[in-house]
Amino acid sequence: MIEIVIAIGVLSIISIFAISTCRLLIINTTNRISTHKMNESIYGVSSEIKYNIQYDDLVNALKYENITMKYGDGFLYKLATIELLSSEVKAYEDKKLDIKLLNRGTYNEDKILDIKIEISYKGENIEKTVTKAPWMEYV
């Protein structure tokens, strides 16, 4: 009888450990997937800024204010159809993409812009700094 009680106790401890481990693995996997999507989105936005937006348009858009956009799970698919330089006022603090002008200067007599891209989504923040020069439009 004592052996049965001890066996049930050991089995319950093992099952609690297995359930908590599986729960942590599921949470970790969803966090990694979310971080991966955010990294893909930052890469897409930085490529769009570097190669598809003209230097002067970018300077004019970032001259007075930052560009703020809504960010969500389907942002990467929407990136192909949205106007990146348009600013959305209804962006929430924990679900937004910010594009900020850090520095405007020259390097070897070429004009350059240093731009910071930041995504805030569900408590996670990822940021990247991009350098834009006029010659990138022709690549």
C-alpha cells in the first residue's frame, strides 16, 4: 500500500514537470516566432528605405516628424502595398513601427542619412539603424 502511494506521488511529480516543461517550450516557441517576424519586417522596411524610396522624398518626410505606423502580424504582407512614408496616427504604443532621422551629414562628399527603425510589439522592442545615400536609388 505504501508503495502505491509513493508511486502515485512520483508519477504526479513527473507529470507536473513534463507539463510545465511543455508549457514553457510552447511559450518560448511563440516568442521566437514573433521575434523572427519582427526581424523580417525590419529587414523589409530597411530594404524599402535603402533601395525603393528616393533620398529627397525621405528627407522631406522625416524633416519635421517621425513616421509612425501600425505594426501587426500581417505587416510584412502589407508592406508591398502600403505607402511607407505615410504616417498613421492610430498606432498603439505596444504595436507600432517608428522611423526616425538620427543624423544628416556627409561622408566622402556624399550626402547620407542615418535612420533608426524601431518596432514595438507586445512588450518586445527591436531596432536597427540604416544608412541611406542618394546613390542607393540607382542600384
